[in-house]
Amino acid sequence: MNKTVVISGASSGIGFATANFLQSKGYNVIGLSRKYPIEQYKFKYLLCDITKETDVVNCCNEINKLFDNVEVLINCAGMGVSGALEYSSLEEGKRIFDVNVFGQFLLTKNMLPLLRKAKSPRIINIGSVAGILTIPFQTFYSMTKAAITSFSEGLRIELAPFNIQVSTVHPGDIQTGFTKNREMPKTIENSLYNERIKVSIERMARDEENGMSALSVSKVIFKLIRKKRMPIAKTVGFQYKVFVLLNRLLPKKLVSYVIKKMYG
């Protein structure tokens, strides 16, 4: 019987690309999100707002009716918020944490009974290089992705006795609708920050538009699923692996200076 994979955030971006790719490889794919994909898809789809516990519980019950177990859970759902922290609202912060962190927690928590029934269950959480190297004027996003790393590492240890493997995938800049859908700040430039916010966001957008394809991340996820033992974390893209390595080796002040020059 083909293995069953559940993917959140499957209406676009990495989630959509991965759902299509794994479906083409013979997996039983169930995509989840608040809305249906705009593009055509062949995988099974369930509407689910992962920030709402009732939605998540009902969705997991529905999956339980369809399949005996779930072999892989891939937490892809995410959103971005840009701008200076000084002008950010508490509401914006809560919203991005609800989607990027607490939504992943709710879905994972409720999927665990189905994962335990599988022979080689895996959880793959989509983090970001921005969770390792904090990007100014995208600080809320970096905070949530850093939280996902801790979430994964804690889960990995807690679930080890149940043979449930957990790994975090850290993509760099990816060509997706994420750039267009990022929530833009109300204050782009003023006498205090001048053009720093605007320039930083424009730099982010250029990097993403010239970044790797979402499919490149899907292929990494596919390889992880097939590994006997998944690594704790996997960075996608050679240059981003170099950035992460240098972040470990170089003095923090130097790393901060470089990021300031690039985005600050």
C-alpha cells in the first residue's frame, strides 16, 4: 500500500510543489490549507485552517476515516510580515505566530495518533535560513522560524521512543507567491528610518524572485522521506549552507555587520 503524506500550506509555494511532486512519486497525498489551490492538482485536498483547533481536530478525524495511518507529516504552512518592530502591532505578531508556530503545533499534536500507527513515521517542519540568520525588518518572521527549530528539536527527543523521526528543512530564498503575499508595513519610510525599511524589503523581494524553485525544496524533502535516518536539520542550497556554516564559525559581531550591510 502507498504511504500517506499530509502536507499543510498546500495551496501554494513549497507546500503545493511538494504535494504535486510526492503525488507523482506514488504517495497518497492529502493537502491542507484554508483555501483551494488556484492551479490544477491531482492530490486529495481538505480545507483546514490550522490556527483553529476545531478545524484541525475535524480534519484529523476525517483523515483517520480515509487512512489507517499517516507515514509523513510535512508542516509547510506559513506567512510573512515585514516592517520595523517599532511600527509593528501586537496583532501582527500574534497572527504570524498563530500560523507559523501554533498552527504547526496544533496539527502535529492531533496527527500524532495516526503517525504512531505507521511503520516509519516522520515529521518534517519547514524552517528557514532566516530563522538561523535573523533578518532585520523581517524580525517577526525570523522569530517564528527560530521557534520552529526549537519545536522540531524538542519533538525529536520526546518522540524518539515511538520511532517518530523529526527533521527541519531550512530553505533560503525561494521563488514562490510568498513575496507577493507578504504583509507589507504601514510605515515604509520616514525621517527616523529614512529609506532603510523600503530598501531592506526590496532587497528581500529581489533575493526571493531570483531564488531557487519550490521544486528544489520538494526534492530535498523527498530524499529525507526515503532516508533510513533523517538528519536533525537540512539546509537547502549550496550558498545557504555556506552562510549557515560561516554563522557558526565567524564572530557574531562580524555576522551582524554583514547582515546589517545587506538588509539593515
